[in-house]
Amino acid sequence: YTYQAFGAGPRNCVGQRMGMLQTKATLACLLQKIKFQRCSETQVPLKLQTRSLALQSTEPVKLGCVPRV
């Protein structure tokens, strides 16, 4: 079975819109206060997997968080 956060069909969660709104607001606040930078351990250019439907790196992409000034 696949877990669906808010359920599906005609009887889905009544708090779905509120939950999504809170998630988007929290993410927006984080992005306003924090800047993500590539760490020196991340390879440039990225090597991507060729046999994947989505763009996926062969090595981990490491990011650092820096407060915005």
C-alpha cells in the first residue's frame, strides 16, 4: 500500500488545504531567511543517471545552509 497524506477520493481530509497552506508558508519563511550553497564535496558538473525517468545524480548533492543577511 502507498501512504497518502490526506487520503483520496470523495472522503479526503477536510484539513488538506490548511495543511498545504501551512507547509507552503513555512517553506517560504525558510527560503527568505536561509540561503543554500553547494558544498565543496559536491562534484561539478553533476553526473546524471542515464537510465532514470527523473533527473538523478549518481553522487550525493551536498548543500550547506547560510543565514541571509
